Amino acid sequence: MTINIIMPKLSDTMTDGQFICWRKNVGEAVERGDVLAEIETDKAVMELESFASGFLIKTIAEAGEIVPVGTVLGLIGEEGELPEVAETAPEAEQPEKTEVAMAGRPPEPAAPPGQVHESGEHEKASPIVRRMAREQGIDLTRLQGSGPEGRITQDDLLPYITAGQGKPEPAGATPEMPKIAITEAPPRQQGSVATAVGPSAMRQAVAATVSRSWREIPHFSITSEIAMDVCQEIVSELRVVRHGIGYNALIIKACAAALEHYPKLHTADATSSGGIAINFTVALPDGLLMPVIKECQRLSVDEIGYETSRLKDKSRTGHLSAAEMSGGGFSVSNLGMYGVDEFFALILPGQVAILAVGTVADRPLVRDGQLVVAPTMRVTLSCDHRVVDGAYAASFLAELRRILEQPLSLLL
């Protein structure tokens, strides 16, 4: 009996995905949980894991092909079984939850049609290194890695990238310096336009998400300034003895505490499935990801600090799973580390609000009728006006300010 390998739907906005490559060959044995293929969705490049054991008896999808959700990618069956022609299943007939386990990483350019990644290349280079090599036309199988167990690092690629040498010599050979010919550039014709490189899949996914947010959600925003002198002292002390504890951990914990009193700002579905789950932004070279920390109301500041560090590392090294990007009910976007005073953030579709966090800086402040200089932080709350009104949002910010100006309760 044959089993269909089907393109799953992994997000509300996903209608199709780009098939990158097969990781198993036809006739090869497959165990449940084995990685079968790589697929680029609207959010990330995912590894498609098998949900059944048997043999890969037929492959239908080809590298570089755009495949609609619900389409049969290949067939799993018994050894020697003749594959039957599988028909594409309509998306509407697919179950809401597909029996496919996915492990995600930030998207990288798809391999040209017909090109299949060798398993050895995946084992000795990270997704970022493979992406750089593919963009420069460098054959990783001919490079000698300097990392642990011979892994190829970005430093190993630099000599070839800076020299403009896309085809490295075999390991042990000394690459020759390229000959550079200096020619006069032809005169630019009037009206000529430089050829532009198209946006990456991650950039396209970000564009689709923010366009949907701005088009469908009636935003309004309010800003508040919070005194951060006590938080500043706590962060300064904790950074010495506890790695990863910074303003972000305190802010996320404070948001979780405030949301318990203002549940309308947290998506009801997320609350019912696992308490207060908060997304936070991680900047990447070609876009951003928003991993989620779940059950924030139960986690300590230390645990939230550990989770933010762990999820940031996984986001930037390409090992963030689909489960770690889904299920959030409220978002925090922090640009304080870039010196931004305040900004307006767009709400993640499916959520009600997002908090935009500015930098902690010394500013004039009136205390007890006296003008003083103290560290403050400006936060802007963007809300969906269909769900909440200004007074409710303002009350939430007042509670958040109270918590952060008296933050010792967060450490208990």
C-alpha cells in the first residue's frame, strides 16, 4: 500500500511552497522521522520528515518547482512495490493538521532545477555558509573546513569571495591570485536601469505579512514614557552574575504580568492553548523572524532571558522550528539597541497588539516638582481598534509602567 507525501500547509498565509531538493533517493529505505526533502515555505526553509516507514518508491516534485499546498510530492511503499500514479489532493480536502514534522531555518536561495544537495555538504556547512557559497558559485565539496570535525566556516569562504574566485581548487592546492583587467566602463545610456536582484523568499514573506497587517487591521497607537532607573540598576547587576538577563527579559516578563489584567490584548486562542505566549523580533540580514516564548506568566526573568538567548541563536544559525514560531498572542519589537527613541510597529496578523520598545536613555524628567535627568524608555503600543479602544490600551500601558518602575516584584 502506497502512502502519499503531501505538501503541508504550515501557516495561514501559505498557499504554496518551493521544492528545493530530495534528501532520499528512489528505492532507499525510509524510517519514520527521517528527513525526506527540503521545502521553502513563506516563512522559512523546512526539512520535511517522514511520518511512515518503508521505501521511497517514487518522486514527483522536482528541485525549484513551486508546489501548491496539498499536492503529492512523492510516494512511500514496500520494497519492490510498483508506484501507482498519485493525483494531487485539493487543498480543501486536506486535514487541518498534517502528519508531517518540520524543522525550520531562515530561507536560502533554492538550488537550480535538477540540482540535489549532497548529504555531506549539509553535514559540513551551516545553511548560512551554503547560502553564501551558492551565491558566489563556490563548490563546497572542494573546500577543506577549519571548523570542528572539518566543518566549513564563513572564514573559509572569505579568501574565495574577496578574490572573486568562484571555483576553489581541491584541498591542499594553493589558489592563484586572479588577474584583474581594468577597462573603461561604457558610457551609461540615458534611461538605462541597473538590473536589480529580486527579493528573497524571506523578504517576500515579510512583505506579504506587513501588507496584510496594514490592509486588514485598523491600527491605532499610544506612547508612554517609563522611568527605568531601577531597571537599569537591576540589569547592570544581573548581567554580571547571570548571562542573558537584559532589558528585553524584564520587558517581556512585565508584559506578561500586565496582560493577566488586560486579557483582551492577548489573542484568546493563544491563551487557551498555553497561557501567555509572547513573540519577540530577531533581525536577520534579509528580514526578521518572530520566535515565541510560551507560558511567560509562569517563567522567571532568568528563564525568559535564557529562552530569548536560545531562540535568537537558533534563529540566526538556521535551526528555529515551526513550533517555535507559532502560537504567540502578543508581540514585543525592541529597537532600543539601535538607539531608536520611539517607533510604530505593525501588528502581527492574528494578534491584537504589539509593543514597540525604544532605547533607555537619560532624559529630562520632573520628580516632586523638580527637573532631573534620569534614564527613561519610550514604548508605543499598537492595537487593533476592532478589539480594544484607547482607554483600555492606555490602562494597560499605565499598568506596564507601574510594573517596570517598581520591578522588584518581577524577580520574586
